[in-house]
Amino acid sequence: MIKFFVFLLCSLSAASYAQTSSVSGTVLDVNGGIVRGAQVTLVADVPLSSRTVLSDDGGGFSFPSLVAGKFTITVTAAGLETASSAIVLQPEEKLVVPEFRLSPAATTTDVQVSVTQTELATEQLKAEVQQRVLGVLPNFYSSYIWDAAPLSSGQKYQLALRSIADPFAFVGTGIFAAAEQWQNTFPGYGGGAQGYAKRYGAAYADEALSRMIGSAVLPSLLHQDPRYFYRGSGSRKSRALYAISSAVICRADSGKLQPNYSYVVGAFAAGGISNLYHPANDRGVGLTIGNGFLNVGTHALDNLVREFLLRKLTPKVPGYAQGKP
């Protein structure tokens, strides 16, 4: 009888020791967003058995009290592709598996497309506002997803405000104002610190007005997309012509191409409003037309740089975003 109890105690102790391993991890989408309520299933190879949990509010999941061995983890979530991974668990190991990053699943009905488009636009916008050339210069208005979901009016305003409030916008304005001061552009502002401050304020106002009117107000009213859609394929000539023409031709929220009324009208409207704060001697039709054509011409040059250079210098572009298929 004593031997039986000794054997039983040893068996219980061994079982307790064997089940001290655990597996944990996190479920995210392809843009790094948290996926809550994902179904995570752990299947043991020997003996064949399974356990299932749901990811928590932080996207995390955990399987405690496991026996060492080989397992397969499968993760499923509504609207996202299924992912799986095979692991080998050692005794007393607290294994943290690499993040599961789930891609959007293909839609099957018109209703699902509508819902997914709205959700997808939000996720894509989150990725776009992380895009910075060399990790510094904002590259928010470049979409490297050719068939990106259209932005809502609120998202267009959000993107415009994010752009003009970005720290580099103030730095870039300072450099531009310094160049104007050096060349004595708009001499009515005078020189010295006061003249520089006036040039700085006018330059920032020019950019802010042009951005808000041409990239938020009018695109919302006219249902046009203010972003540049990176092409990335075709001959150099075709890509260059596409980039330049995108200054005056844009994509509607419906996906069709139309004249870029938003940016062109916005550029000249901002030029007209600039008469309110530029020196009296420089005001007039010439200032309106000059600023308007300057904005449109600069936009065409910006698009050329976006098409041929910025993609390579922007580190946080998702790997699946490669432009026109």
C-alpha cells in the first residue's frame, strides 16, 4: 500500500512538472492594428487534442499549462485571412510566438464589399500617415495601393489637417520664408526679423489655404480623391506623362478619372485669398494667377518625384502596396 501511494505521488508530481509550459502571442492586421475577438486554436500533434481561446482587447492570447510537444496554432477572424504556425514546445518553456498579421480577406457579396471598403479606408489611412521619406519628411498624400478604398469627407479633412500641422510643415515654411527674405521677394514686407515673420506667416497661410481648399473642402464637395496614386509600372515616358497629368486629372471617389477641379480651382482660390495678407503693392490679379499656376506647376513636379523617387525612400510602405498591377 505504501508503495502504491509513493507511485501515485510521483506520477502526480511528474504530470504537474510536464504541464508547466505555455504559449502566448498577439493577433494584428497587416497595418499593425489590434484584432480583438480572433479565434485562436491550438492543436497538439500527440496526443491529438485542441484548445481554443479568443484574442483579448490588446489582441493577445495565451495557452497555459501545456505539455511539451509539437503544436499547430491557427488564427481566424471575420473579414481577414486565416493564418497558422507550427511550433515545438519544450518542458517549462514560456514561448511567445511571433505576431500573427492577418491580411484582408476577399469579399464575396456587394454588402460585404461596402462594409469592407469603409473599414479598409480607415486602415489604409492609418498606414499612409506613417509614410515619411527617410523616416522624416511627410509623404501622406502618396497612395501605393492602386485600388485603395475612397476616403470619406471626414478622412479628407483629417489628412489635410494632419499635413498642415505636421512639424515639418513649419520647418519647410521657415526655409521657404528664409529664401524669400534672401531674395527680397515681396519687398513690401521689409527686412529684419519683422519682415521674416511676415513672409513666414504669408507662406504658411498660402500652403494651409491651398491644402485645405484643394485637398479637403472641394474634394469633399466634388467627391474627388486628393491623393496621388503611385503607378510604378510601364515605360518611363508613360509614367512621367501620368505623373504630370495627375496635376490636372484626378480619380473620383467612384474610381473614374475626371478633371482635377478640386486642386486647380483650389490653387487659384487660395491665390485670390492671399491678396488679403500680401503687401498692397503686390496684390491684384497677377498675384492670384501667379500663385495659382505656381501651385499647379509645383504639384506636377511633386508627382514626378513621387512616381520615380519617394517609393524607394519611404520605409513604412506595406510590402503588398506596389502600385498599378
